[in-house]
Amino acid sequence: MSPHMQGPDVELEALPTAPVYELATFRTSFQDELPAHWPLGPGDARRSADGCAELLKIAADRWLLVQPRNDVVATARTALFDCPALLYKLNAGFSVWIERSYASAFVIAVSQAIKAQASLI
């Protein structure tokens, strides 16, 4: 596709892409582990110096990160089995963020890893 196409009734223009991440937590207590600067109330947002929203509380246990800075998303992008993942530093440890389509496979893989670890003890 060309970056710009125009016809009699339609105009299509490719815009520069920017990373956007959605974080959905599995448990409400996850909020207790978030850094103090994260928005926690419905509709709350953290804004950058130029006033643009960069961290939005979009629903219960859900945040949208728009063009997150390196201090928000860890720079260690990796793959766990065939699952793309981001690591995020929490106050008391780390959080692993995965794409929604990998959720079931990820939970199974983690459960198997926990069982395997327990059998070594």
C-alpha cells in the first residue's frame, strides 16, 4: 500500500505508527504493586510534559499505554516459548505482559513450569 491514496470519495493516508500497549490484570490486588505515578481511578490519566496522555486507566483492571517511555515498559522484550512478551518492573518484582491471544497457552506453560519446579524440591 502506498503511504497516501486518494479517490473520488475516499482518502487513505498511512500515519506513523507508535507502540500502544494494553495491560489487563487478572486480579484486583495487582494495583497495590503499581508505582505511585500510575493512574488508578476511573478515567484517570498520566500526561507527559507536553500534555499528551501516555498512561490511561481505561476500565477496571485495564490500562492503555500510549507510546510508553523506557521507564514505563522495560526494554527487555523477549519470547517465552513462542509467546512475545514484555517485562515490566513492579515495586516488588516483575510483571510479564503477553498478547491476549497467548493467554491460555501462557497460563498452561506457567502452570507446568511451577509443577516441574515443585517436583525438584
